[in-house]
Amino acid sequence: MKSQKNLEHNNAQLNFIYDWLITIRIALILFCFVFIVHVLLQPFDTQQPTTLGDVLELAGYGFIVFTSYLIVHAIEL
């Protein structure tokens, strides 16, 4: 009960990340997550990638997330 009371009165705010290295690390983590989800879970009925072209095609989804995150960060600065 006490911790909930502290949360209600605490005006905690998330700080904006100005450092590009941290932003790039977060974008790389998102890239890896999206790539692994596409390879392992195979959404949209993707088949098991057998050639390098198939793997690069699935990595393209992660690349889109990576570049989008960096573009949004640049706009917010």
C-alpha cells in the first residue's frame, strides 16, 4: 500500500535520450528482435529461409524498424 501511495505522488518523468550511441543500441536491439521473430515464428506464412536472399529479405523488416527509429529520433531532436 505504501509503494502505491508513493507512485501516486511521484511526478516521475522519463528523460529524453540525447545520446546517439544509446539510440543506435536500442535500434539494433529492435532490429534483432524483429529479425528473430520473422525467422523463428514465421508470421505472414513465410517459409524457412534457405538462401541468403531469403534471409536478407527477412532482415529488411528489421532494417525498416531500425531506420524508422533513427529517423524519429532525429526529428525529435
